[in-house]
Amino acid sequence: MKNTTEDYFTIGVEKFNIGDFKQAMEFFQAAIEQNPYLEQGYLKLAEVYLSLNDERNAKKTLYRLLSINPDNSHAQRLLRPSPKGSDLCIDKVEAVNSEITSTQSKAPLTAVITKVGCLSDTRLDINKTYLIDLPDGNKIYLDIFTSYRDKNKRYFGKIVRYYQRPQGDLSIPSSVLIKGNHITITQISSHAFSFCNKLISVEIPPTVTIIGDYAFPDSALQKVTFLGEWPPKIELFTFGGHQTIIQFFVPEPYIQNYQKYLPRYTLIPF
């Protein structure tokens, strides 16, 4: 039976995660050949080239992606010129103080900067994508954006994708501390956790207000726990295409809020 685009992409991610970059490159190329509009395929192929220190082909891949979708923010950000003259730029952030105070309230993760890519100082750059090490061992890429309220500048974060496919239980923090700035995590991007077939459960903090379409497709999710008073905005296929039946847990005092906005889901109070 002929492999599908999803088959090629999934195998490519598996090869990438074990460090077999040449094999990963072949599978991502095969996925793109079958579906030339697979934006995530171009991004992962660019990651492979970067891992092989091949910036020339990484740039060509990202420009090809922008020819398909000029508004792809991930490609635009990766191609932004760095202060040191490098063409591609990703900073890495490692979370270190991850103590959890209670089920409903999590202490912000204190992040330290590790020099990766074009990092040149300790200033927070909202034009960069930061790599966050979570206390459960998982890693995520985070975009930063700002908002002004009461003349005060506030920083917010959007999870754009995973670094390596998370396994087991994933607990998304409500905030992180980067370069002395508190970043409140409010969004999970479309396709952020695609094809995570070993992801069993995910915990969504109260700060998350938007979860994109196909954010958790084709996974082994069995349990989703919402911690907020109100549910985030969820698209029709946010949790589509699962191998298992998902149980959705919500705070008992606020179950009516969830029933009003998530009538399609079977909700379990806790």
C-alpha cells in the first residue's frame, strides 16, 4: 500500500527525533512531493538542514514555503537577519524553577538563556521564537507578542509547535519568565502538537484563551484537563482524528460555563 503524506511526515519526525537527519530529510521531501502545500513539512525540512549546518538549503526551503504562504510567521521569523549576520535565528530558553504550588495555580517557570543561533544580549526580542524546556521534560517553541493595558506593556506567549514529540503527560505552564519578563501563555497554535501519538494527557492552564484548529490531531490523547473558570476558544477539529476516546475534565464549580460553550464534549467535573 502506498504511503500517505501523513505517513512520510510522521516517519520523518521520528527519524529527526533520533538524530537520523539524512533519513528525515528524505521523508520530509517525500511528504512535500505528495503535498506541495504542506507548510509543516517545509518547516521540518528546514529544521533538518539547520541541524546539518546547511543554511543555504534551509533558506531555499523557507523561501519556497513563503512562495506558497507569504504570511507564514514561522518562516518569516527564521529568515529575519540576526545581529551577528547569520541568516537564521532561533533562541533557546530553558525553564528551571518549575515548582508547582497547587492544581489550580502554577508558579511561573524561571527561564535562563542558553546561547543558540543569533542570541547576542539579554533583551527580550518579540521577533524571535524561544525554545522552552518544560519541567515534565517536554520542549515547546514559543512566540512572544505584546499588549498595552493601563499604559503598561505586557508580554504574552503563543505555543507554535513542539521541539520533539511530547510523550506521556504534558502540563502547559500558565507563564514563563524570560530575561526578567513574565510571559503569560494565552494561545496554542494550529498544528502545534500534530501526530503526537504517544501523548496521553494534557493540562490546559486558565490563561490559555485560544486553541487553534488541529492543535492536537492524530494523537493518543486520553485525557484533557481544563483549569480555568471559562473554556478557551476551541475550533471544530482542535482534537480531531484521535486513536482513543478523550475524557475532558473541568472544574466542578464552572461546569455550566463549559457546557454552554463546549456542548459537543462529554465533560467530567473534578
